[in-house]
Amino acid sequence: MSIDFRIIRFSGGGFRFLLFSLVGLACLGLCVLLVFFVILSPKNLPRQEIYRGVFLTVEEIPEEFGKGKVMIAEIHWDEPGVELYFSPFRQNDSQGRHFTLLPADYLRWEADLDLMVNTTRYYPEEWWQSWPLRSVSSLETLVWDGTVSHIHPLSYMFGWDEDENFIYQNSKPPSAEFLAQLKWGMGVQSVSIHNGQIHEGALDRNIVYDARTFLGVDPVDKVLWLIVGETISEIGMNTIATKQGVIVGGQLDTQDASNMIIGSDASGVRALTGIRGRRMLGGTMGVRAERLPED
């Protein structure tokens, strides 16, 4: 019996190639995790204007409310050059799938945003089921350029009209009359800050420490706060928001979906700094703003 040693050598070489490829991919993955979750994690920053009309604060979460960092973006949307961004959703999908899941950093880059956060919830909510390119439906109602996604019976609506005035509906489900006023809008899980006061009845009775994303507004002065905390209770997030001056606010998607990523050319902040979740994202919102002049 004869043996073709060329086949054996080829098989051994193929195995080594596969092994080296897997090790290389693993090393690449570790490098990506190191960059995104260590090198680009936020550092403490007193309130500072990072783009024209956009201010950023990064601080430690008080021990009674959780741990880690909280990023507080303060956006004056009537400042010249400031543009709010809301990701479009698919309007004609036969199954009502509004978004295709993609990495947060890709979505920020694709929309050329100077600051981006996640918005509404979708299911499945586990990060390991939220694989890239999966089609998902937004749980809460969305309005994009006057078009309504669907009516979610438990959504409280936040939004902006044609004149960029912030308006909201402190009841559910969203009414057709209210939705007709919106150019851009999204549902929130509850209105936990109303008239500058925390509405404790809107908070979960169980104290849960987790990553959270929060949207708050001063409708009169036209200031928007986007806040993301790494590990924080609901009462802690709302307390921090009221101290900023939030008049009305509510929570967006949380846990592994919580993201805030800063773009490039921000004054005093490393490009792509942010708090990142493990989950792929569907809906996002953010801001484009003018760079500050160099000193």
C-alpha cells in the first residue's frame, strides 16, 4: 500500500493555517475590546464645551446611586450650526421591522455624528441574540419626518415640531392628534421627570443597578440632555438629570444597549471616547455641530 505524503503535508499545513487564523482573530478581537472599552472609555471632565453649543460633563456616579462613569451631554439645539439627528426607520417592511442591527460605532460613522446615543427598545434584548444585520422592530412609537412607525399602547411621546419646539404627551397611548404635530419623535418608557420634579410613581419599585440612557429637555431654553451611566439606579439617573436642570425627561433603552459615543475633533476629548454597550443598535439619535476654533 502506498501513501501520498503530499496529502498529509497539505492537511497539516491547512490545520496550522486554520489555527493561526483563529488565534489571529482572537487577538484582533481582544485588541478591539481593549481599544473600545479601556483606551476610549471616558475620563472625568468638568463641564466643557466640546463643540459649538454642545457641552460635556463626565463624572463618577455617586456611591449611593451606583458605580462607574456618567456622561452628560448638554445640547443647545437652537445654537447656530447645531443639528439634531434621528435615525430613519423602514416604513414599508411587510413584517414591521424598523431597523437592521449594526454596531454603534458604525452607525455613528455612517451618519457622521459628533455625538450619538441609542434610543428605543427592541426585542430580543439579550446581547448574544442581537447579531449584526438582524431585522428588528422598535418597541416604542417613532416619528421620522412626520411619518409614524406604529402605535405602541404604552409609549409616552417626546418630539419636536416643524419649528423645532419640543413637545410631549404625558399620557398613553399616543394620540393621533399629538402625533400629527410631530416632525421627529420617539416613545419613552415613562415620563419620570415632569415640571422639573422626579415623578417617583413612574420609577421601578425595585432598585436595579444597570447601564442606562436618559433623555431630558428644557423646552423653554431649548436645551437637550443626553445622559448615559455605566452602572446606575433609576432614581440615581433621575437625580443627576434634575440637578442638570431637566424639566421633562424619560428613560430610553438600557442595559447592553446603552451607548454614548463622541465623534472626532471634539475640544478637550479624545476622538471616539464613549460608554459602549455590547448590543448591536437599531434606533439612534445624535447631534452634528460646528468645531470650536483652536486656541
